[in-house]
Amino acid sequence: MPKFVKKPVEIEAQRVNLLGGLDSVQLLADWCDGEVKSDCIEIYTLEGTMKAMDGDWIIKEPFATEDRQFYPCKPSIFQATYEQIDW
């Protein structure tokens, strides 16, 4: 049976920090076309509204489609899946 390895994919991501001040939260919401709410940033997709809570990561889809360009990711999943690259 053949085996395969997933190719590494570089992504852009930013972490939600609701305590970082309204300006920085609004900049993040603008980046992902989201909307700031009292407890999250809402990201609208054709799949439905996704909520990025404090501490979550917002990932820019590397292979964006009409229905999803950004999506939230829980910190534990992000840490297990991605590692930071240094330029």
C-alpha cells in the first residue's frame, strides 16, 4: 500500500487578544473581514459564522476558496499542527 506525506504549507496567522485594546482587535478583524463582538471576532463564511475567541488563532487559508478565506483555530490544535518559521 503506498504511503504519503503531507507537504508543508506556509500560512499566515494572528492570535486573538481581546485585552490588547480595541484598535489592535479591530485591525485583526479588518484583516480577516470579521466583526468585533464583546467576547470574540466573528468570521463570516459560506459555511456559516465562525467565532474566534480570546487566545484562538485566525488562519488565512493558504488555498482560499469563495466559501472560506479565514478560519479560527484553537491554541492546542495550532501548536500541534504548526511551528513558527523565522525569516
